[in-house]
Amino acid sequence: MRTDLLPDGSGWHIEVRCVLIEGHRAVDTARNVHDQVRGAVLSYLAAHGAPVAVTVTITVTRITAQDHTA
């Protein structure tokens, strides 16, 4: 995960990179992670009196095989 304050101080940009296990749809997982991260950050900022804009980018970097030996 990477977080950057926008140059003008008007908000945050958060980048999350994910590795998926085969059998999970990338678009569904990315959407879920996006919603969870954005909701958590907005809630935290609101609780601390710092309501600012937040953008969240999710990148699926690869899909890995499920380990069937365990």
C-alpha cells in the first residue's frame, strides 16, 4: 500500500496492490478492496475532524495458484 498527500494538500491518494488466489475474479476483488479501504479511510478522517478528498486505486499484480498440498 502507498499513500500520498496531494501536492495542494486537498486530499489523499491511496494505492493498493493485490495478489489473488486463482478462482477469485479480479474485478470483484478489486471493487471489494476499493470499497473497504475507502470506507475505512473516510471513517478515520471524519472521526479525526479531517474530512478531505480520498481517491483509491487497486491494482491486481498477479494471480497465483492455490496450494493444494496443505
